[in-house]
Amino acid sequence: MQSLLTTLLVIDSIFIVIATLMQPSKQQDALSALSGGATDLFGKTKSRGFEAFMEKVTVVLGVIFFGLAIALVYLEAH
């Protein structure tokens, strides 16, 4: 059981890296770099289409990752 969860955790982490790399990049201008991105914080628009889908996929993969990690820790302790 432990080796199965470890394998699933490794596969999930690879998918997280792929999903993160597939997300579209945000353009940063010089003002945003100097102000620390505060304008981006309050001026955020809702993402649509592919960007929204990739955000949801990344969140789901992250939840699965933490669930598998907690399950592995639980199995190690018992």
C-alpha cells in the first residue's frame, strides 16, 4: 500500500510540474516590478478559457498531492 501511494505521489508531482509550466505567463511591466505588483492584486480580472481550466487543474492536483502526502505520513506512523 505504501509503495502504491508513493508511486501515485510521484506521478502527481510530475503532473503538477507539467500543469504549472503549461499555464500562460503574465506580462510584467516595469511599474509592476517597482511597486511590488500591488496594482495586479487589486486589478485582477477573472481568468477565462484555458487559463481558468489550468488554474483548476493545478488546484485539484495540489489537493491530491497533500492528501497523498498525509496518507503516507499516517501509514508511516502506524
